[in-house]
Amino acid sequence: MNNLGNMKLWQRFVALIVCVVLGFVVYGLWSFKTLDELKVNGPIYHNIIQGKDLVADVLPPP
């Protein structure tokens, strides 16, 4: 039998809880990283502002 078949019920439950908690932690870290990149004054925001400023400098005034 494999190792999972030899585990007791409480060991399987603990393993399941650890997997779920680990999944939430990974998801939370990923979410904060994504929000940090997409927030106002974040790196993507600055790229948009630089592009807008470049177009404003190149185009003649109306």
C-alpha cells in the first residue's frame, strides 16, 4: 500500500488543513503583489502617464 493508505484519519485531516491554509497564503501573497502593481502610482500607472505625457509633448497645441 502507498503512504496515503497507511495514514490515520486525523493525519489526513491535518494534511488537508495544511494544504488549504497554504493555498490561502499563496493566493493572498499573489493578490497583494497584483494590487501593488496595478494601484495608482504603481509601475503600470507610471507607464501610462509617461505615454500620455509623450503624446502631449509631440502633438502641436490646438
